[in-house]
Amino acid sequence: MKQLMSGNEAVARGLYEAGVKIASAYPGTPSTEIIENLRQYQGVYSEWAPNEKVATEVAYGASIAGVRSVSIMKHVGINVAADPMFNAVYDGVEGGFVIISADDPSMHSSQNEQDNRHYARAAKMPMFEPSDSQECLDMIREAYQVSERFDTPVLFRMTTRVCHSKSLVEFGQPLQVESIPYKKNPAKYISSPANAMVHRQLLEERLQAMAEYSDKAEFNRMEINDRKFGVIASGISVQIAREVFPADYSFLSLGFTYPLPEKLIRSFAEQVEEIYVLEELDPFLEEQIKALGIKVTGKDIFPNMFELNPAIVRESYWGEKQESVDLDVDMVARPPSLCPGCPHRGFFYTIRKKKNAVIAGDIGCYTLGGSPPLAAIDSVICMGAGFSAAMGMAKAFEVSGVDKVVFGVVGDSTFFHSGITGAIEILYNKGRVIPVVLDNSTTSMTGQQDNPGTGLTLSGEIAEKVSIEALFKAIGFAKVITVDPQDLTAMEAAIDEAIAAEQACAMIVKRPCVLIKNIEHDFKLCVVDRDLCTSCRRCLRVGCSAIYYVDGKAYIDPALCTGCTVCMQVCNFDAISVVD
Amino acid sequence: MSETVKSIVLIGVGGQGTILVSKVLTTALVTAGFDVKMSEIHGMAQRGGSVSTQIRYGKKVYSPLIGVGEADILLAFERMEAVRGAALLKKDALIIVNDYTIIPPPVASGTAVYPDNCIDALREKFKLIAFNAAQVAEELGNPRVMNVVLLGAMAEVLQLDKLDWETALKVNVPERFIEINQEAFKRGRELARSEEEAYAP
């Protein structure tokens, strides 16, 4: 019987069926559940890597050593992994090697919506774009055939709706794939200029051969119906096209989109008069099709940003706006905020009081420290930039003669990902920056994944805990202050001590995330004494969703409160107390 | 089986259990032989954000996504979220709403006011079934089964008698909670039935 599965679950099943033996990933929405599902399958080694570059190098090494492998990440992770990815295309593979990129149109959980299909073209690597869960399974199996047949890594490009929507899937039989006996092959696997010159020419021949494959590929499907109108689509747009356009239109549904099936597209264009190209984000197909000299309509009418849905496509195509019922209600947004009991709250509340501080933040839950009422963070760029951007700011303030104290703030997982190089930069180049690791002992924003500092691996085995404190000391920071952010007095003293320090000083703000499941939390409950509450609203400044006003006085929701006491510590009138 | 595809939207606030409801619902639909697609966004769900799931079922479903003005039924776990979700509804759509409030952060911090006319505004424009599922769940002895009370109401209005709800609940709920969830489901069904009768001419 068919099963309802998300694209991520189906890809995991497909990887298992394809005989993949080594899988490495870094968590990132919407890709995270792929490897979390893959770990249930026997015979597959799955791991969290410190970052996407490492994951891709691990997977590629495994391929060179003769087994099928995969690295998995969200779209911006490909930016981190781009270096090994581009070079692996030149060198080719032994065991099949697939890199999965989960793009996030509409930026549901991301800082940009870059269209990673451009990477396939830039790196000259073949690309699949599944449109539903069954295709996720079937295409990932085919991706390994393509990888080994054409001696190349393959880019498997998914999007949020393909990853996270569920549709019916029929399983296949798992393949028995033997490891390829290892043979030393320096001419192939040493990326020296001399070898690369040879590889570059082979790559051109390979692209030619893959273009021929593309014309006949099982996942590039032409359906000629009406000869007047036709639609070319790829990825999730294939499903939206079938939903929106009349069934008697002609369709060219593309699942293997680099190299493009030129002959197939020409054949479609010869048989259909008026062609529309439907694709999310950039005109990736459209521009290449137009370069073939074929007249098509695409981004002239369809949006070039954000996710598509049937209503948007109908409006773009027929010009009729879908009506929604107008309700006269003044809506309030629900911006995500730090959870009640979040250990980051004490740090941000305290540092916000230092009017002279500039804080370069980073990617993680603690990005929410930039939202009101905490509003403590000045910048967030990308994974790892918390330390290095802080360095640039500090140097700029120095040359400009501006008196500021600069903090770089990253989380524990982000520190291992790419914060550590920024810490080295700060020490080496004598930056007047205080690097701060908000260590909540997990990778929380993506759903509490383990990392090198947690002492557990993806499969739940005990691992060596990499010590952030020891790393700071080894780099050369003379002073490393470790503090519990839940104690606001200690937190403030630590910040003052770091600011006053003469030598290089780093700070570790340490308390586990309240959402971690496998540890015991000492949850309590804070309550408000309405007689003592003066309605000063000071407690609201900690930005906790468990505290709000009821009938003019502060109220703490017992269903949400964890008894962290941060609100109690900021109350000047002893109106809040904690109970067990 | 009818050719038409039905589109359902579930909306609530992170932590309210919308995901479990959509799992039970889709399990029942798949077992009954429907083609089903379901789409959810859960990136920031745990941090008090609005969470919504879209479910489409019929003989053959293409798009997992529902656009503005296209949904047939809305199951809302919170009053203001019902208004948010209503943007996706067709004109003659049906709403089941949990008459229950979760204060959003801007209201908590005093920078915004929670709208007090959600239910009235919805009732004016749609067919509405409203009750306090949180209270029902509390009466049953476990506030967390609020979501399954709402599911029961949904099961009643879907009028898909051949769906095996009992099994669908069993496979998605931990064993020790099955009994209370079945009770919650039953209560939700009854409430929806009596509300629907109130509409009858």
C-alpha cells in the first residue's frame, strides 16, 4: 500500500533504496528531516557534520573510497559547501555522489531565497528537481545511476513545499550495491592545475553526453494535447501547472533540468504554438530556452519572487484576482519570540542596558534577540559572521575614532560551524571584540539537533564533548569567562568584567535550551502578587510570552512559564515570586 | 468517488497540536482510498508563531498548496488565527473555530490590542461552528486533548462516513492516551452536530 510521506522522508527512503552507505549533513530548514529519517535505516552511516563544507568533503571522500554517498543541507549551506562541490565536478566520482540542496522560496525560515539551480549551471553538474514525494524517491535512485554513469556529483534540488508537503509514495526494492575496490588514482583525485586542465576538457565531453541523456530522461515528460497552448515547468511548478491549466493544454514537465533537454524543448516548441514557462524564483529555464531562439512567456507575467500557488498563477495568467472575504478585524501578528525560559533572554536583557555596546549577531534562535522589546542585536549576516563582522566593525570604529564596545555573538553549533575561524581572526589581528558563545547545548532553531559540543552523535551514541572553553584558551584568549545567564547579577558582572579586561577575553554564556528532551529540567513556576504589582510594566521588557497584563496587572501564564525567574529578578517591587 | 478536490486548512499557534490532527485526518483519508496531499510549515512553530497545515483530497490531487479564496473548510485552533486563516476560504466555506484566545507577543508587551470581534466578524460572513474546545478538554481531564475535540467536530462536518476514525486515532496516538482521545473525539462530534442542528431551518 502507498504511504503518505513528506519529500524529506521519501528522499531518505530513496537514499536507502539506492544503496547509499555514507551520509553527512548540517541541520537547516527545510532539509533537516532527511538525515533524521535516514538514520533509521540499517547499513547507512549518517552523521551531523560541523558544517556543510565538511559534510560535502566527508561524502565526497566516501565516494572516492568506493561507496555511494550524500551530503545534505539547506540552500545557503551550498554557499559554504561550494568549494569542494565545484572541484568534485572536475574530478568525478567512484561511488555515486549526490549533494542535496533544500531551497526556501518565500524564506519561511531563511535569510534569502537564492535559486540554487544556478549552481548546477555554474559548477557544470547535472541536476534533478522533484515535484512530489514519489519523485523524490524515484529521482534520488536515478541520481545515483547518473552520477556513476557520467562520473560526476549530482545536485538534487528540492524546495520547502517539496520537502515538507506529503503525498503518496510506493516503495521500491533496496538495491544491493557492492563497494568499488579502492585503487589509488592521483591523476583523477589530485586537483592540481595540470590534472584540472585535463579534467576541464573531459567535463565538456561529459556535459555533451548528459545533454543527450536529458533529451531521453525518464523524468523529462512531454505530453502533447492542444497544439495551441503549452506549459513548460520544473519542480513544484509541475504540480501547480497541472492544477491550474486546462487538462487539454500540452505539458513539458522537467525533472532533470541541467543540462536542459534541448532537443525535447525544440520538439515541444515545434508542436505547440504558444508556450509558457512556469518556474519558482529566477527565470532559470526561461532564459536558457530563449537562448535557443524559442519564443516563450515566463517572468513577464509570473512573479520572480516568493513561492507560487494556484491562486497566484491563475491571477498572473488570466488576470483575475481571486477574491477573499473581507473581515473587519484589526489583526495582530505573531512574530516568533524567544521561548519562555530561554537562556538567551538573560543575556540579551542585560547587554541591552550597555548603551555603548554594538552586537554583531548570527543565525540561530538568538537572532530573535534582535526583536523588540529586547532589540539588542545590531546585525545578522550568515553562519559565523557574528565574530568576523564584529571584527570589521571594531576596526572601523577604531579608524573612525568612535567609542563603542563591540560584541560578536554566536551559538554553540554556529561556533563549531564557522565561528571558530572568526575567533582566531579576532585574536590574530588584535581585534577589540568580545566574542560571546551563547551555549545552550543544542542546535535549537532547527529542532534540537546534537553538535560537537553536546556529547552525542546523530545516532545517539556517546561522543567526545568538544570544549568551547578549551578551544578559546588554545586559540590564546587569556581570559575566558563562563556565566549562567539566568543569574542576572552574575551576567551583568561578567559583561562588565569582559569590558574592563586588558587582555583578550572571550565569554561563554551557558545554560541548556528548555526544549532539550533527554535532560532533566528544574522547571518551576513564577506567580504575580497582584497587591504588590504596581503596573510599572518593567517585567514586559524581558519579552517573555508567558507574561502579559490581565485587568491592569501583570499575569504569568502557568501553562507557559518554566520558572526561570528572569522576570522576578527585574521586578523592583518583589511582586513576582517563584514556587516549586 | 467525486472528481472534485476538497481543500482544508488547519490553523493554530505553535504547540497546540495541529500536526497530530492533520496526521489523523490524512491517515483516515488515505485508508479510505483518496489521493491526499498535505503541506505544513513548521520552521518557527515552536516559538509561538502561527502554524498552518493545508490538506487536499480527492480522486487526483496535484498542488499541495491552497491559494487565497480556494479553501472549503477551516479548522481553527484559536480565534484570531481563524480570522487569519479565513483569507484562504471560498465565500460559502465552513469554519470550525475553537473559541479560545492565545495572547500574541505584541499584545503581551502592550504594543497592540487583541481584536475582540473575531467570532462576530466570522459569523457574519461564514457558516460558523464555534465552541470552547479547551474547556471541553479540561472537563475531560487533559487540556492537551483540545486538538482532538476539534478533530471530532471536523469529522462530523466532513460527512465522510466510511472513514475509519477509530483506527486513524489509534495509529497516531500513544497507547496510554487512546481512551481519552477517543472520548475527546466523541465530544467534538456531538458538539458539532448540535451546532449544525442549530443552523437547520
